[in-house]
Amino acid sequence: MPELPEVEVTKLGIAPHLIGRALTAVKILDGRLRWPIPSNLGKILPGQTVHAIARRGKYLLVEMDQGHLLLHLGMTGTLRVLAKSDPLKTHDRVAFEFGALSLRLHDPRKFGAVLWHAKKQGPVESHPLLKKLGVEPFSEEFSGENGVAVLYACSRGRSVATKQFLLAGQAVVGVGNIYCSESLFEAGIHPAKPAGKLTRPECARLAKAVRMILKKAIDAGGSTLNDFVNSEGEPGYFTLQSKVYDRKNLPCKICKTPIKQIVQGQRSTYFCPQCQKR
């Protein structure tokens, strides 16, 4: 599943080719995504210019003259800037054409999203899918002591496991399943520990670990930026040199204790029972 680093690098990959360009046509090839693609996009978007592309959580926000296009990659989605003449592929769901270029959403499992938020509806941050998201991990709101305060305040009174608390994204966004396991290992926190029992020092270690792990993943994806402008590229997930994720029964890289795997909320979690005592 594309997580924050994959979405961030997608943004970095497509932005230079779209910002400043006017959209000339929208071709909805199969609008049956997580929510139906608005059928009127082909009428309201042509002629509008792309002014900026931002990321909020795992949503891409394409700022245009009259509002924002919200894009989500779902579980298997990818975005590619291609020549308009390149043949369509099976599972291409929508094509946004900019003259000779085409931005295409390829989504085999149809869990992605293409939505429109008009300026007259208010700031894009007020959109129902965005307004309850936690702070961005690289924002000033989560830097240094601010990050500690956010995690500590949001976790008070919570009996849910710390891994599930992080994964929910209501304190800080973008810490997906892989990055939860890795961040908790770096912070030395057991994934099943109740969030409400986190101490301030633990929150400090966790905030630092979240930023470090996500930055490493984004940096690892930087070398794939050229793949966002071709007809063949199918991006894999970034190669994060994991210390615990997907390493069940392998020795911990710190203490040599076998890594354990548990299931939390139907998702696999990996941890070291020695380095992450409950």
C-alpha cells in the first residue's frame, strides 16, 4: 500500500511537469473508485491551470484556478506523467491531459480516489477527509518539543495499543504499517503498550524516530523520480533497510533476539521482545 513516502515522492515526481500547465481534457475511463469520480470533471476542469501540488497525509492536493483536485492512491494506485500518445493500460482509471502530456491514475484494486473541492466550499483543509487528520511529521507543529507535546497530549487516556494509535493518524499523519513497526523499534517501545501509558521520554523518542524513519524512506525514493515520466515504469515500494519489519524469527540487528510477529487490527506487526519490552 502506498504510504506517506511513496505519496511524497509521487508529488515530487509529477509536480515539475504539471505546475504552470493548463488542463486540456479529462478522460474518465472507469470512475468506480472508492468514491465515484465526479462525472462533471470533464466540464469544469479543462482550461484551469495547475498552480501547486501539495500533500496532506496520503492525499495529493492539486491547486487549480477554481479549487483543488484531491487524489489518493488507495492500496495499489500509481500516478504517471506520460506522453498523451502512449497507449492506455488495463486498470488505467482516469487521464488528465495537459496538451501533449497525460497524468494517469493506474489503480488495479480501485481503492484510490479522485475528488474535487471547489473554492466556494471553503479552504481545502476543511474537506471532511482532511480536517480530522493529525499534524504533518515534518511540520513545525511536530518538530522538537512540539512533537513530544502532540504525542503525549493525544495519547492521554487512550487504552488502544501504541501501534494502533500511531496508525490511526489522528496525532501525526503518514506513519503506515511498515513505518509503525520500524519507528517503535527505534524508540524502544512495545507495539502493544497502551498509548495512554506512554511517558514523555518515550514520546520524545517516538517523535524523533517517526521523523527519522519517514525521512529515510523518502530519501530512498529520491532515486526513483525519473520513473514518474515514462511509459514503462512500474514503481516498487522503497527499499527501506528494515530492522524488524518482515524479519520474523531473524535475529535482531541490535541484540540477536529472534524478531517476533503479531497481528494487530488485521495487520502484521514486528518487534524485538528484548529491545521493546512491554
